[in-house]
Amino acid sequence: YVFCAQYASIVSTRGEPLHLADIKGEGVFLGGTFAADGLEHRKFSFLEGNEQIYVDGEEKPSWEGTGTEDYFNGAWYFSAGVKARAFHGLTHLDENPPPQMASYRYLLPDRIAFKQGLKFDMQHGSRNSVPDTLYRAVSFWYQKPPCTVSAPEEAELPEGTSVGLGVGTDDTEDAGPDMLTPTILAIIALLLVVLIVRFMIRRRR
């Protein structure tokens, strides 16, 4: 297996989920990072969307959750605030309009194996009802070569919207320990996940 990563930058469209990954071939899905910027929205209503994971050509997802923050092991719009754990965490949270968040979840204990392919979607709001929200995500997985990913491209913002989290601005300039420390821990956790998975794969050989 080879390690793969796919970047996605998407502005939500009413009635259409976010397509974060569409993998072809055999491998193991390991989760990733996820950030959202409400742009002109005033509340976290976009977090009402569920993750939907389709394995090996399923018509209905075999993995569907109960909300975006629930997938990242949070609850009530991340009411517990910023935190960092080995396999999941919230690295940024701003409830002031426009609401913003950044999180990660690494599916090492509950990794998802696939033989033919895997598709990872995320809803925005209840049944994709919150358009014009900016999302940026990176999905991680291992698979048998070849690993085909798309070149990273930034989504075009809706006309008249303001720039928010991580788009043309330096969030770290005025960031305090609550934001920077979990970010560093998230990077360290990702490196540990990669090393552990590689070790497990070599042991099987």
C-alpha cells in the first residue's frame, strides 16, 4: 500500500452534499482534517449535516452519522471547545459571525477497508440545506498503487461574501495557545498514525 491524501475546497450548494473523496481501488480509509467557514451565515446550522461513507459501490451509505461535530467526537456544536486527542480534536472554534471551525479525525482504531473503492460525503445542514458555506478538507488513506489524486484547487467564493478562515488571511498572527497548541498536537498525532499504520502493514508482510 501507498499513502495518499486528497485536498478539497468546496462552497456548499443547496441539495448537494460535499464530495470530499472518491477513491478507486483497494485500500484503507483513515479519515482526515476538516474546516468550515460560515461566510455570511451567523450560526453553526451547517454542522447539522451527517457524514456519509459509501464502500465498494454501495447505493446507500453503510456509514452515516448524526451530525458533523458528532463525527469528530464533539457534540452540541462543539460546546466543549478546542481540544486535542490522539485520533480526534478541534483545533479552532469561533462562534462569532461568521462561525468557523477546524477539526480532525484519524480512523486508525476504526479504519474502513475497501476492495473496489470508497466515497466520502459530508452533508451541510439538515439534508444539505445550508448553501454558500466554505469547506476545506484533506482525506487520508492507504491503497494499492496507483494512487490517483486531483491537483489542489481553491473554491470560488460566492459574489459579495467576505474572506474567512484560512483564505487569504493569517490566522496564526493573533492566535493564542488555545489554537496553536492543538494544531501542533494534531500534526504530531497524524505523524504517529502514519508511522503506526506503516508498522502494522510491515508486520503483516
